[in-house]
Amino acid sequence: MGYGDDLLVTKLASKIKKKFPDRQIVIGEAKNQTAYHSLIFDHNPNISDCRNLEKNKPIHIIDYHENNRPYIDYEKTNNTNYVWRKFKPNPGEIYFTKKEKTDAKKIITEAIEFWNSTNNKNYKKIIFLETTSTKIYDWQFSIKHQNKDWGAENWQELINMLIKDFLVIQSVHKESKKNLSVFSPENMDFRLACAVLNEADLYVGPEGGFGHVAAALNKKAVLYFGGWITPEAIGYDFHENIYYEHKLSPCGEYKKLCSHCEKARKAISADVFLKYINKII
């Protein structure tokens, strides 16, 4: 389960909390009576911290876990490929602390100073950018995320186009390639990155956690779906979802590197991405 999955369930938690205001709402597996914590749930008034529950107060477990995601067809999914269901997600909810909001505004100020130090014109908009999943080289999830990836060269080409007119803030982690021509804050954890995204005008990146964060924050977004998963399974109608229309799409391949996904990377150019960005802005 990723942060995107965690965000998907927050809207349901809000509805259940309104229905049962006296219950402690947690997320987990009802059958085993287990719950899990996510930093996405931090400071959410509708979700109790499963690590610190009150003893004499009733608990309501929302049954949402690895084997119960609404956009996966578990009957048709096999040992090599996911099969997707049509699903329209509702934007989730994320709550920031005062400090997170303040720190995010400081980063925006630093980013503007970075722009002014290298440009003699005003930028059009602030774009929050992620290029690579944190799990792309994780031994357990590597193949899946490499198939979903648009590729470092494509992202670099797009960045070269964007920095001419846009202030780009890149979310950098250990698996991503830091680009010296964009502003990349140091030591920015996921929650702070989300707070920075909240201060930006647009999110650009691969389908995944930040796409769901953008939806939760009612932010415009341009997302790379490629040929691995379809926007009909997990996309938001108010985002621009770039999908490789092909008879083999969406392949859902997670056991081996996929030639179909490679074709998707080549078929969707940086020029195409830029057109979608200009369209949504």
C-alpha cells in the first residue's frame, strides 16, 4: 500500500466519522482486527492514531488493505499482471500543521529567490515536479515501478522546456536524479513536500502518491500513466492524464520489464507533455 492508497480511504473515513462521531476510526483489516498507521493520517480529525487508542471507546475498523483495493480486479489478476477495474476515486483529505504550512511557505520564498537569481523575467506559474517513484529500485516493487516510469531522459527534456517559463520545484529522494536547473529543497520529507505542493499552481509527475495529494488539495495536475495503468481505474477527471492508447494497454505487468511500457515511453514525448501543461494552465 502506498500513500496514494492511504489518501483514497480518507474520504470514506470522513463519512464514517460523521455517522459514528463517538467511535475511534482506524484503517486496517477487519477480519484480523488489525490497523495500520500512515503519515497521511497524521493530524486528520476523522482518523484515530491506532498506536494510541483509548481503551474504553469503541473502535471502527475500515476494511482497506493490500488485498482490498477498489481499482484492482482480484479475480482476473494473476501471477504476472494486474487487471484493473473501472473506478472513480473521490479526492482524499490531508491536514497540515501550522509548522508544516510555515516551512512550506519558506521553501516557496527560497524557490522564488532561486528563480530571481538566474532569470531577469517573471515566471508564469509554480510547478511542483516529481520524476521517479521512491520504490523504483526497491527489490519488492522495482519491476512494477520501472514499467510505470516515463524515463530519466524524457523528464530531463521536459524540464529543459519548463524552466524557460516556469518556476519548477523538484521533489528529490534517494532514487531520483537531482536537476541543478530547478529548485530542489534539501531534507524535505513527504508531508512537507505535500505542503509545498499545496503552495504551487500545478503538479507534474507520474501517476502515484503525489497525484492523489494534488487531488486532495484541489490542485491541477498533469500525470504520466503510460501503458501500465489506465486513468479509468485511478485517475481524476479534473487532471490531465497522459495515457498510451494501445490494444495492449493497460498491461499491469509486474514480474518482468515490459516492452509495451517501453513503447509507451517512446510514444509520449516531452512536447506532448508540454501541450497538456499549457492546456491545463
